[in-house]
Amino acid sequence: MSETAGGPEETVAQKILSRREAAKRLGREKRGAKTLALANGCFDLLHVGHIRYLKGAKAEADVLLVAINSDRSVRKLKGEGRPLQDENDRAEIVASLGCVDYVTIFDEDTVEVLIAELEPDVHCKGTDYTEETVPERDAVRKYGGRVAIVGDPKDHATTEIIDRLSRR
């Protein structure tokens, strides 16, 4: 585990925070000199594109918080039959990655509310966005944060993997 996540004794379960815990621990006034990056997504079926995105996000700051869409939110975004794994399982899987310091679950359509609560130094999005198309860009700029586009080209998608599996 990384030092920023509480040291080597911190378990995967301890890395999963409620929204209230995240605000209490990682809010701008609480984190001191450490910088915070926020990344978000469904992470329904973890693949190499996710790993590269999260490693890129971690490189942007001292601490990486990953916000995972709730089951309700994934269904709204991706349709019936999704998510394949429930939000708690997805949170545990993502929290087990060495580059991830903390995970929280959000229920809104975007992470704007979480951004307003935490004011992360940098909000990271994948390469399927540009800085100008990030839905939360105005919320980030409002307090002087920045948006970073990280990861490799969007050549991997859970939907495509599911489609390939269903054709077999």
C-alpha cells in the first residue's frame, strides 16, 4: 500500500470510503500539502484501459480517489443488464489496485457534487474526452482546479468485451 493511503497495514476495505468519510479525510482543508486527484467511472469489467487510466491519474497527484458509479447510475448510463458486478464488488476490485489510494461510490449522473465537496487539485478523465468536453470542467475551474486527460487511447471498452463474449 502507498504511504498516502495510511501505510502498509491499511486493508482494501479501509480504502473504501463513504462519501462522508471521503469529505472528512480528503477535503481541501484536511489533506494539507498533499495533492488529490479524482478519477471516476463504472469499472464494470476491469480491463487494461482502466489500469492505464488509473495509473495515469495517480501520476497527477499524491493521492488518488476513484469514484465508482453506483449500480443505479450504471443502469441509467449503460442500460438494463448492467452492471455485471455490484457496486461493492467493483469498489473492492478497484481498491485492491496499488495505484489507487481510496475509492468511494457516487449515485449522481456526474461527479460534480463530489468535486464541489472535495475540490480535488486535478480531475482526471480518459482519452475519450478532451479538456473542453469533460462534463465537470466548469465545476473544477470554479475553485481553481485543473482537468487532466490521462490513459491510453480509448481502444478498450467493457461493452465491446461483453459483445465479443456474447458472440462466442
